[in-house]
Amino acid sequence: MTTKPSSGSKASHRFSMLVSWSEDDQVYIVCVPELGHGAKTHGKTLHTAIEMATDLITTHVEAAEDTGKELPQPLYFDTRANYAPDVFAELPELRAEVREFERWNDQAAIETKPKLKTTKPTRISA
């Protein structure tokens, strides 16, 4: 389900933020799943990462308002349950994007793996 943005909708859109720590990059990664592929940002601190994600959401909402594009409905956390919504069940295209990213990331790791230098064996005479 989608909703058409209206004037002043920046405050009314509350999208999910999935936050994880990247050990490799030493930053917090924030994904906004409702906004689709590429709706990711990061920050050295959790506070900075959340600020960056808030700016990302605002930019998406403003762009939708400018172009008349519809925005997706936010996912909601059921406060009676003790778990977050299953974003993969509600946004199946996100699962495909995550798998595609994982394949790309695995391939990039293979391609950037340092190659061992090989040297010709030398003959030692006695």
C-alpha cells in the first residue's frame, strides 16, 4: 500500500530504520527498507547514523513531493509483540536486493583478496 505525500508530510512519514554495526568499516550502517535499494547511510556513532538516516528520509519525502511520486506505507512495530516486523515478508523485493548485495560483496572480497607473490625457486649449490 502506498500513500500520496501531501504538503508538510515530512513530519508525518515514519519509516523503519534497521541499524547494524560494520566491523570492517567501523561504522553504524542504517537501512530504510521501505524506501528500497540504495536507501542506506552510515555514521561513526549511532547518533550520527540516525541523523543521517533522518536526512535520507527527509530527502526522499521532499523528492516525492516535488515529483508527485507516491511513497510506501511505513512498516509498524507491533508493541504487543516482542519482535520487530519481518521486513522481508512485507517487502519481498528487499530480500532479493539483500541477496544481490551479498553476492556482489562476496565477489568483491574475492577480487580484492591480496594475491601471494610467487617467486622462481632458486637452486642452491653446495
